[in-house]
Amino acid sequence: MSGSGGGSATSVNSAPPAQEEGMTWWYRWLCRLSGVLGAISCAISGLFSCITIHPLNIAAGVWMITNAFVLLLCEAPFCCPFIEFANTVAAKVDQLRSWQKAVFYCGMAVVPIVISLTLTTLLGNAVAFATGVLYGLAALGKKGDAISYARIQQQKQQADEEKLAETLEGEL
């Protein structure tokens, strides 16, 4: 048993950290905090959605409670100490790129709204969807400054002029 745990620890350490994607430490914690708050809002709204006689509202509520569990499992595995595989799942999710997390979290948040469009599902999934949006913005990266953009454009223009000069010399 201990041998399999050691193998997973080495695979986790070989994963590229989120720092390579350009996420700062505070933005990473903001995304995690947003995920935890999204899980809490999904769980509370999911419970309220389940207290009804409409089957679609119950289905949306169950999905929202499942979303809350998945968000907590992925973003804050320390909240699930009774689940043995929580740290393994969190390590695998940390290996995903930001855009993959964004698609996953936004997709999870949209499904209950499609099942039952009510105010409870909209408000309950808003923070979970915002978590996906934050990860999506992280995937886009920082906005470049005007100086570096002008430098790149100047280099491209010089390269184009050199190619044009070479083709003109080749024709003569």
C-alpha cells in the first residue's frame, strides 16, 4: 500500500506548477477562494431547490449539490478529510491547464440552469461560474504593454523589409 502512495507523490511533483502559466500566488488563492465560496453557494441553493415537488427542480438541486462536492474536492481537499482519494483528485486537477479548469467549472455551473431556469439555480451557480471565468482569465494571460507590442511590430516590419529587399535584388 505504501509503495503505491509513493509513486503518486513523484508523479505529482513532476507536474508543471501553475506558476509557469503566469498565475501569481494571490490570483491562485483568489481562484481557490472563489471555488470554495461557489461550492458553499451551490450546496445551499441545491438544498433549497430540492425542497419542491417539481422533478426538474429536484434534478437541478441534486446536480448543484454534486457540483458543490466536486468544487470542494478539487479546490479545497482539506475540507474532505474523510475521503481517501481527495488529495489524489486535487493533485490531478492541479495538473490541468487553466483553460481546462475554466471549461470544466463553467460547464458544471451551466447544467443546472439548463435543467431548471429558476432564480435559485441562477444565484446558486453564479459564484461557481465566476470561478470558471477567473480560471479562463488566467488562461488568457496578462495584457501586454504598448512598448513591447510596438517593439514586436517594428521587428516584423524590419523582417518584411529585408525579405522585400532580397526579392528585389534576386530579380535584378
